[in-house]
Amino acid sequence: MFLNKIRLGLCGLALTMSTGIATADTSIYTFTNPEIRIHDIQNGIEVGQTAATTNYVYHTYASPFDNRLYVVDAYYTANVGTQVQMSVIDTAQGTEIQRADIDMFANINPDLIVTSEDGSIWAFGNRSSNNIYTPLTIFDINTMSIVKQISVNFSTSQIKMAPDGSRLYTHTRTGGFGDSTLRVFDVESGLMINEVSFSRQHITLQAIHPSGNYLYLSYDGNGLRLIDVNTLQVLPETLLPNSHGEFLAKGDVLIQANVGKVNIYNIDDYSLRGDFPYGSLGMNAIDSFDYELTTNKIAFVGMIPKPDYSGLLQVLSVIDAGTATLDYVKTFEENTDLWGSHVEIVADAVNLGLTLQKVNASVIKCINNTTGQEVVITPQSGEMSWDCEAGGLLVNSGDTVTIGGMGVIP
């Protein structure tokens, strides 16, 4: 197969890719108001800025399939005022190619944003005022529009999404005793399908396990534990004694930040792979961090005052998760007086093989966009991978191929 010359697109549902990933064009993007900087991932040096600009950034997602960077920000226009919008940036050109309104009426809480693993489905938490609750909002990247609003009678404290985008998990704190409720919603129907209440037990949803079968939660101040997303039963084992800060579980690592240092754990046994005090990262607190699987790099950004307090510096620090070593620390002059910044690792040109694995689909369609040939593969029961070339797709060097799943396995 021509792994370095075939661009893979996505048509359909979430997937887990096979090997054969080339990451030579991977970059780091950092966001402050209004600049978007581009950095060489190998050394952190700024290699340019995009022509696009953003205001206060809430959330970003880099698509590995189509060279698109999706940014949710607060955008001001004189005739309307401040709105929450979605900006689509072409990372190959560095230009904004589309901008769409998400919320013009303060219905959503942009501080609570989650996405499916493939970035096609976004969910936004809600707001409340005087016991009036706005709905949870589901946004479809493919149509750049709100596709569903789920009416609820609670205010969301935390929100998480299943990797395939099929389920939404909300956490609500109520009462003065730390009471809280975990609810599970089916995204397609908008119906609540399960819930569990924790009486006088303070929990915090921390992350989704990469398998999608568990949520990490800080349980009643007694460390980090897992809860089964199907039964909503809390597993008895305490994985880590310290469950504070922010967590990200991806690949084979669990990252813990904003506890005065960064801890990297092996996800199979939760042994410590490496720890990095904030001083070694050149910052006092982390605004944002991102982990990119194919490069095994974790990028952190924060803001610090200049030594003479005349302005701000942005700090970019990168850790190699595989070796648990610090690659570099870079500082950059800021043109803003706003605290806070954001980071995203962007694989500008991801080239993949022609094999899909673990696709939640009943039909696999392979399309050679260059020749127009289409091949449809029907998986057998229990089959977990499909090869388009073995299925009859003819591919030449330089062809562009789209592979995707359609339908759900019964």
C-alpha cells in the first residue's frame, strides 16, 4: 500500500485507525486574543501566524482528516454584541473559511464543551437563572448547525461525551451537603437513559477512559476511581490517591495537571511514568494542554507576567509522553492584557493506510475519489477490521481514498 501518498478522508462514524501514520507536518497552534500562532513541534519555534484571528477562545478541535481546525470563541459584532461562534480554519492556508453562530441568546455555557472522538458531534452545557434552565445543545460539525436541544430541569456542573458521540454524561451538584447526580443521555433521541444519585458524596467527573466503557471520577475525596457507564456502578479500587486537578486519558497514558505539577501515569496499572513541577515547565498554572497520539507529545500553555510587570508572556512547554522527558520551554511576547491562552496540536497532513479497525458500522464504503470506483464491504459477525484493497478497491500511487462506516451494528 502507498501509505505516504494516500490521503484518507472520513465518511460516517467514529473509527480507530490502523498503523501507517506520517506526522512530519504536525504543528502546535497557540491561541490568545486575537492571534493564532503556529509552532514547529520539534522545537517550539514560532514559524508563522494564521490569517484568521479569534477572540476569547473556549475550545478547539483539530481534525486529522481534512486539515480543518474548529474553534469556539466569543465574537463581538457592533449590531448584535457578544456571540458564541464556531470558526473553521483551513490549516493548510491559515485562513478562516467559515464562521457560524452557535448561541446568540446566552443559552449555552461555553465553558462546558465536549466533542466526540472524531470531532463530528459537539455538546454544550446549559445555564440557569431563577430556576429557569436552558437546554443542552448538540452541534453537528458536518452541517455547522444545532441539531438538537435537550430540555432539562437542572444546571450542568460537568459534561462528558462518549468517544463515538452516542452518549452524553452530565453531572449536577445540588444541596449544601455535596449531593450530586450523574445522568446519561442518548444523543440521537435526546432521552435520558440512566441516572444515579450520590447522597452526601462529593464527586467530580474527570475524564473518559479511552475504551469508552468507564468514566474517571474523584469520589468523595477518596481518590480517583472508575464508574461503569452502563451500570453506573462505582468500582471499588482506588486508582490514584490524589484526584484533584484536570485529567486527560488518551492512548496508554493518563495525564493529571493543575496540582502544582504534571503527572503522567501508565493507564494499564496507573504507575507513575513521570512528573514535572510547574517550575520546570516555566509557568505557575496551566491554561490548556493537549496530547497528540501519533507524535506522543503533550503541549502545555500558560501566561506569566513579564519581570517588570509591563505585560504578559505566553509560555509553551512540550513533554514527550513516551519517554516522560521535557522537550523544551518557550516564551513569547503577548499583544493582549487578557490572562488565558489555549493550545492544540494539529496534524496538518495525516496519511493513513487502507485498513479500518473497530468501526461502529454495519457497512463499510471505500471510495477512490481519483478514479470514482466504490467498494462496499459488509462485515461478518464479530469482524473488527476491513481492508479496502482486499475488498476489491484498486489504488494507484497518489490516489485520494475516502473510507467510512455507515449504519450501526445491530
